[in-house]
Amino acid sequence: MKNLPEESTVMIGNATITNKEHKVLMVALEYLLDNLDNMVGDFDTFPEESRNLKEIETIKSLQKLFRL
């Protein structure tokens, strides 16, 4: 991610967010990914484990989409 001043803006599709908002979004996605990764193998049923793995892939996809 580029190191931009906090007051600058970032275009994501048709949306415009500030650089600070972008940083917060990226940190939140990383936090969610870390938590879901830590839960892999801890579920009692296959559907729960499968849902967790799908959420991990979704977060990775969002990270790629939002990466500058």
C-alpha cells in the first residue's frame, strides 16, 4: 500500500474514501483473517469448517481488491 497523507483520498470502484479510512479497512480485514485462520480445525462440523474457509477466501479477495 502506498504511504499517502491521511487527508488524501482513495478511489475504490465508484467510492471515494480517505487514506485513513483505507488503512482502517485494511487493518480490519487483516484482523478478521488472522482470527479466522486461528479457528481453522476448531469447528465440530464440516459445514461450520467449510463456512469458515469460505469467509477466509472472501477476505483474501477483498484484500486484493482494496490493495493499492
